[in-house]
Amino acid sequence: MTGITASSGSTHAGVLGIGSYRPRRVVPNSEIIEQIDSSDEWIQTRSGIKERRWASDDETVLMMSVEAAKDALKESGIDPAQIGCVVVSTVTHLYQTPAIATQIAVAVGAPTAAAFDVSAACAGFCYGIALASDMVRGGSAKYVLAIGVERLSDLTDRNDRGTAFIFADGAGAAVVGPADEPGIGPVVWGSDGTQHAVISQKESWQEAAGSQNWPNLTMEGNPVFRWASYEMAKTAQQALDVAGVPAEELDLFVPHQANMRITDAMRRALKLPEHVKVARDIERQGNTSAASIPLAITAMREAGEAKSGDLALIIGFGAGLVYAAQVIRLP
């Protein structure tokens, strides 16, 4: 019997370039508080957010993704034509089909690359990195472009006191390819569908079409806070363990920018040493779901808190409830 030839790729994979895009419009808390009968102090105490970015009409999911991807490709030094797959994580490309990844592939100069979208909410960037690493090592693509992008302002109820101040817009991208040594640790991921309702759309698109109501996002803050603060700290520790990286050797902790109190609770639970820099981009950017981790990494680089070669623990968690974490080495 004739056997099937197995594909094989690089022994190791790594992140070769990272890029991001922040919308031009800065929205301070003062623009939001009147509609939700709140105050700047209340918002900052509850979330740590002082301002966020909301996209203008021309800053589409496609446009923001392409700009972030260009930066990542430039840093990687990889010709766009070499990209074998484009993976886009988003919940705000408001078309069931085709995937926005196909348009992005054309726009960045990789028109024949495999391309698909992932719906993994705030864990989406980590999902994309995991898929990209497996593709590079498995041989199905030599170079992969992984993007996290959201226009959550489109799905935000501006009158909802529990969510109006949280969600924001932006894009982040990473090029993943062959590496001389491991640059991406094993992913620790999973889901808890028993809690799917705690972060969700109010209604389906079909129901919205019938009632002409926009299906905004809803969130039960307390259950999400408890789950993210304590259960996700366990997942983050597992990611360190499987990567063989003790906390003492870590340089950066970059959790999904969901809430400053969640970030603080996770750091305490992980007992991270003082030298480990912690991402706090939510203060100025808000919660951008799948885009938050690459945006936060970019902010840390610009502030001089992160440099090439640093070991970073990244973890995303959100609607589903889904989660994913891994250790990566920054390009």
C-alpha cells in the first residue's frame, strides 16, 4: 500500500515582527459619563480606564488590520508574498461571509495565501499565535500573519452603565515564522461554555433584523471578574510551567487588557517578581478584545519597558468563555 507523505516544517517557530494601529479619535471619560449617569472617578476605580480610542468611519476593520500588518511585516523583514496564511481574530467584521482575512491578504500583498477568520473574542490573538506556530512547525505555511482587530464601538450600547465605558477599537498583528530556537511556548487553552451567557450579544442578527434593534454586547461584570481574576491566573501559571520558564526569568506580563483590577489580581496570584513589567495599556486604550495584547506590547516598547529578546507571558480570555496563554520571545 502506498503511504501518504507527511508534511514537515521548521523545528521551532517564533514571532518575527509585531505591529499595531490605534484609531485617531481619543474619547475621555468626560464624553461618556453623562449618558450613563456616572463619573470619571467611578470609571477609573472600577476599570482603570481614563480614555479609549474609537474608530472613525474610514478606520474600518480592513484598514486598521492592514496598517498593523504592514508594521509587523516591516519589522519581520519578510516579503508579503512569502506569507502562506492570514489568520484574523475578530468579532466585529459584521459580515457572515466572506472572511475579512481574504481581503486583508490581498491588501498586504499576499493574495494567494490561505485566509480565514477566528471568533475567539478576547482570546483571539493568543489563538492566532498558537495556530500560526503549529502551521510553521507542521509545514502547512512557512510564514503566517496573525491579526487581532476590533471595532467594538459598533456593538457598544452607549447608554449601558456596565459596558459603555469599557469597549474600544484597534488592531494588532504578528508575523510568525521559523526560528533557530523556540520562540513560542506551548499554548494552554480551553473554554467553559457553561458560562457562555455572561458576555454575549443581546440578540442574534436575525432577531435584530426583525426588531430593528442593534445587537449590542452585554456583560455580567461580577462573574467575569471572579473568573478572570482567579481561574485565569491558574492558566497563566500553567503556561509558564509548560514553557519551562520560571517567573523569575520572565520579563513581561501582558494579559488581555480587560480591567486594571483583573490585571492586578492576576499579578498577585502569580506572585510575579518586582522586575516583571506589567502591561497597563487599558488606561489609555480601553478594552479592544482580540487587539489588546499586541497593542499593549507596542505601548510597552514605546515606553521603553519592553525590548527585543524579552520573554513575555501573554494570556487572552473572554466571551465563550474562552481562554489561551503562552510564553513568547519578543522580536
